[in-house]
Amino acid sequence: MIYRFYRAFLALSIISCALSVSLSQLFLLLSFVFFLFLEEKPKLTGNIVKILFIFYLWQFVTVLYHFAASGFDINSIKQAFRDEMKDIFLVTAFVSVQGIKKEDKIYLYKTFFIFSLVIVITGLISIFSMTRLSRLISDLYKTSSSWPYQHHYGKIGNLNIYLPIGLMNTHLTFGGLLAFVFPGFVFRLYDAWYNKSPKTKILIHATLLLLVSIVFLFNNARSSILGALVSVFFGIYILIFIDKDISKKVIKRTSFILISFLLLLFVGYQTTGAVKRVVDPLFGGEKHTDSGRTFIWDSTFPLIHNNPIFGIGSGNYQKEIEISRKEREKENRELAFFYEVTQRGHAHNDYFHLTAVFGFPQSVLYLFLFGTILYTFLSVNLPKRIRFMTYGLVGFFISGLLQCYFQDDEVLIVFYFLLGYLNYYAEENLNLEPSK
């Protein structure tokens, strides 16, 4: 009975990541509580587990360091867990996945696939919705004081087109979720075609890939698109050089499909204003926020330089970046306006933000985590469909070069679910090695 409750809440938590971060965290808490009462618990001894343990251990070390530096002011710890340190709770998503029984592997796979479908469907609907769909969830527990409208792209024929964000609050968050699911749709279509599945199945996967591509394109989160493309190319690399599945014939057919899509996009660009407004920002046109990142980074570098080992401490970024920004304004008075109007909630780069807050050891450990994930994909005998579902983990670290997705709860919880899913199979492979 306990296992059934655990499994149900785990599935609800994964699927609700596409609906509401509050709901997903509530179900995650419930699933983790039941996980703790399971009779059989996994022995987590893999490389991913070890690096995650050290990664968060260093965060605790920095919290204690700044607690001591503040004269043992308890507010230092409270502030730390109100900001970056609060995300440590989301690691329970990684742990909770490990309790699933072997006979429920397909159940867990279907759960992640349903999550992917919900992302695509809600994204597709939001393309044609004037108001944010998140009201459908938020109105269940609070009264909306306003009608939050979506960004209007223009018209295709008589249809109004809006920037799709699904049920999320920002297009960057929704882009982060799309980057996780996009590679899966690419490689499931490839797998269906490669294994000569029924034409109906191939058509369904082709349609899903087309729909997620349209949603992703209109979403226009370039950092996520970059990450997703890297994930896809990484998957193709494995298919060519490790699986040795892809022949010249396959490459030619794939190239034909890609060229056809680009031609269709070009025609839409030339004839439709809405498509033009979507495509131009991808290549730097009509996008005026890019330079803002350089001002944020420039203000962040002094924080890193002055606090290279222990960082400025969790919860202190917004306070310290204000001080740094004012100093940079004095040094560059002609640029004062740009320093003043730039968003400063985070560093807009996961590596810079982690280094500024927790010091260089944290960013080194973050790179080690990335390397461990790559090593797992390249060296562990993982089932193809599991690889296809989790390739988005690779792109996550690339998207982080231009955005702070590691600081975004709605994206980070999915990261840990997928990382736990990957680790589940890596641990299983590790347990099989002694018998071999």
C-alpha cells in the first residue's frame, strides 16, 4: 500500500511539473515521505550520487563560513535558505525516482512521456491564447487581481499568434522545459523509422516532432534552443560513433527532411509577419536585451574576484550586485543608464552565479557533475529509449551559459527528476557488473 501511494504521488509530481511548480512540489513532498517508509530502499553508490553529495556539501560549508563571518548571526542562515539554498529540497526529486521497482520501469517511462505531451499540448494551446493559461491553475487557490496577457506576435491569416509559455509564468521557464523534451521527440521519430515501425506510429511521432518544433520556435528562448540543439547533436554523435546506427543513407534522408523544414520556414518568413517576428530575434534582430547580459556579467565579476573561495554567500547576490553595479557606474558614467535599467535578480549565467555565490570550488563541482553525466551516457550500457528521454540533461549545462536555469525551481525540479531517472539505470548497470 505504501509503495502504491509513493508511486502515484511520484507520477503526479512528474506530470504536474508541466502544470504548476506548487503542485509538483506538493506531490514531490508526499512521494518522498512515502519513499522514506518503503521496505526496500536503493543503495545509492554511483558517481552521480557522489558528485551531488560533494556539490551540496560545499554549499553547506559556505553557509557555515558566512555564518561565522557574520558573527554567528542566525539571520545569515535564514537568508541563505530563503534564496539559493532553498533549492536543496528539489534533490528529493532525484532520490524519489530511485525507489521505483523494476517491474514499474515502463510505468515511469510512460509518466515522463505524458509530461512531455502535456508540455507540447499546453504550449500549442497557448500560441492561440490571449491570456496566460496559468490562470487555470492559480485561480484554484487564489483570486486573480488582473488578467495577465501574453506577448502578441501578429497574425497568420485571421489567427492571432502569441508567444507560447504553456502553463508557466515566463517564456524562458517554458523554454527550459521544452529543451528537456525536444530531443526525446527527435529520437523517438528516428527510432520508429529505423526499426521500420508501422506507418501510423511513424506519422504520430513525426506529427509530435513538428508540433514541438513549432512551439519551440514560437517560444523563442534562444538559450534553450541552443541547449536542445547541442543535446540532439550529442545524441547523433552517439548513434554514429557508438551505436553505429546511422549510415550515409540515413544522413541523406535526414538532411532532406531538415532542408524541407527550413524551406517551409523561409517561405513563412517571407510571407507572414508573425513568423518574421519569431525568426528575427533568433539571429539577433529586434532583440534589445542581449547587451543587458554583459552589464550583469560585468557587475558580477568583481564579486567573484573579491570572494574566490567561499563566494558572497547564499542570499546575498541581490544586495552585493547593487553595490558592485554602483561602483561600475562610477567608473563608466556614460554607461550608468544601462547598469541602472538591467535586471539584476541573478547573473544570467549559471556558472557565473554559482561562482559568485559559492566560490570557484562550486563551479568546478558543477562542471564535474556535467562531466559525470556525459561519462554516464558514453560508458554505461543504457537502453536507447532512456537515453532519448534524458539527452536534455546535456543541453541544460549549455543553456546555462546564457541563463540561470539552475536557479529556476520550475526547470530545476525536472532536471533532478531526469537526472534521477538516468542514475536509476546507471546504478542498475553498476549492480550487474559484479555478476558479470
